[in-house]
Amino acid sequence: MSKTATIRARIQPELKDKAEYVFRRLGLSTTQAITLFYKQVELRGGLPFEVAIPNKITCRTFANTDAGRDLIVCEDTDDMFRKLGV
């Protein structure tokens, strides 16, 4: 099948750079990554990941952690599991 369709989109340059860095690490070109995304949309009949609006608790947690509040700092995974009681 020939490839003749063109997609144009404007996105933030920083987001583009970060995503393309990930694509390169995966061995994908941007075109291949977009094609992969479109193919997954076709196969699944929708987005290939969950899209949800965060609830109030999640939004408050994001705001607190972004502000550096209510954080539990762990030295390593053992410390983390100990603090979690696992």
C-alpha cells in the first residue's frame, strides 16, 4: 500500500524533542511511531491507552507533590518497602 497521506500537527517543541528522543531509543522514526499509534487505534477501535480526568484527590496530590509537600523520601527500594510496610 502506498504512503501518500500527510499529517500535520503543531505541538510544543519540548514535547516533540522528548518524544523523539524516546522514539530514537526504541529504534523508531517519528513516522514509524505515528504509524504504530494509528495502527493500534485501528486494531483496538479507540485509543490504545486509558484517558481519564483526575479526581479531586488526585489533583490535590499532584499539586502537593509539585509544591514539594507531603512527600515521603526513600533512600532505596528497601527503604521504600519498609516505609510501605511491605
